[in-house]
Amino acid sequence: MQDSVWIESRGYRMLGILEYDDAKEIGKDLVVLIHGFVGTKIEPHRMYRKLSERLSKKGFTVMRFDFVGSGDSDGSFEDMTIMGEVEDGLNVIEYLKNNYNVKNLYIVGFSMGGCVASILASKSQCDGLVLWSPVSNPFWNFYHIFGHDSFIKGIKGDKVDYLGDVVGEKFFDELLESDPLKYAMDYNNPVLIIHGTEDMDVLPVNAYCYNKVFLNSSIHFVEGADHCYSSFEFEKELLDNTVEFLTKLKERQFDAYAY
């Protein structure tokens, strides 16, 4: 079953989809999905939609939503910043805790959403975290993603057109302040990091950075996979490992160092 909900954040409304199998257990074991840069609550080849369906069949309640200025939510993408998305995520978690009996909270983040999810995990002290191809150093990563000329233009205070989305100066102003590794040091619960070995957008070294800082983490590399896991087999390995990890946490079968 799916319910659509509107959640307030930063003066705007965000659209979320809440998916669950058993209405009597709604919210008990909650997974919040954090989408990436210029992404949405669906993500490429419906990865988040497929993950949500699989997790709901395992007894989880899953919330996937569009950040302010993304997807079906209100607002402008030009106002997007990492810490603004952290605020959005905290408002989603607060809404869910206020409206449902949340016993366990888990977070999944993809790409820049992995950076946001890492900060959210520290601030919410959720029970488990999964990072897909996560950005660990926003300043360097976005220099790599935008390219020299566009990045320098943004740093100088100009707007940047990125594949049709306008990235505003607030995003660039905040890049040095947005340090997910600093927050990761304060997070002690289990973490699974998944990364494609052929990811040319967010390089696999980012996974090693997180694994070095988190106290209770492990890495699974998907051999040959690009940033968006753009084949059926890559996606299957990604989803299988994510569902297995979260299910073990839910059923209290997890030994982080043996995973």
C-alpha cells in the first residue's frame, strides 16, 4: 500500500510516498530514502521505487520524498543546498515520528544523498545507515562533477546551469562547510557502504573515506558498476545487499564486522 503525504519544510511543501504492507505495523520499522543531486524520490531506472517495494514486503515502512525544489515538491532547485536538504530530512523524520509509532529508524542515501544521509544519521542517531556511491568531500566532488570552468563560475557567485537545472550561489557558498565526515565520526551504529568500481562521477575512493571514519562500517563493491548501477545485474546486487543488511538489522541478526 502507498499513501501520499505533504510535509512542510523551509516554507514549502514536500511530496512524500509512504509504502507499507501491513497497516497495523505502519511506521514501526521505518526506512527513509534520501535522493541524490538533481534526483527524485524514484531515482534512475526506478531504483528507489523497487527498493521501497522490496522492503515493504519485508515488513518495513518506507518513506521516499522529493526535497524542496526537486521532483513534485514545491520550491526552486536554485535554492538547493546540502544543509537545506539536511533540514528537509529532519523535518520528514520529525513528521513521521509525530504521526506514527516509530520504533526503529534506518536511512538510505544515494550519491549527494549519501552525504546528506550521513549528516542526518548523526543528527537523528538512526539505527542503521546505507550509503550508495556517497559523496564524502562535497567541495572536491562537485569540482569533479561540474568541471573547472562551471565550478569556478559558481565559486565566484554566479548561477550555474547543470543539465537544465540552475544551481544557485548558496550551494557553492556552503560547500566547504558541509563536511559529512565530521558528522560520521559521531555515528556509532552499523553502516553499509556500496559503491561501483567503475563509478566515474563519484569515485570509489569516497567509499574508503567513509569506511575509515565510521566506527562500525563495511564496504561492498559492485564490480564493474557505474554511478547509477546501469544494468539489471548491477541493480540486483545493489538492492539485494541493501535489503539483506536492513533485514538483518531489523531482525537483530547483525554483526557489523562479520558482514
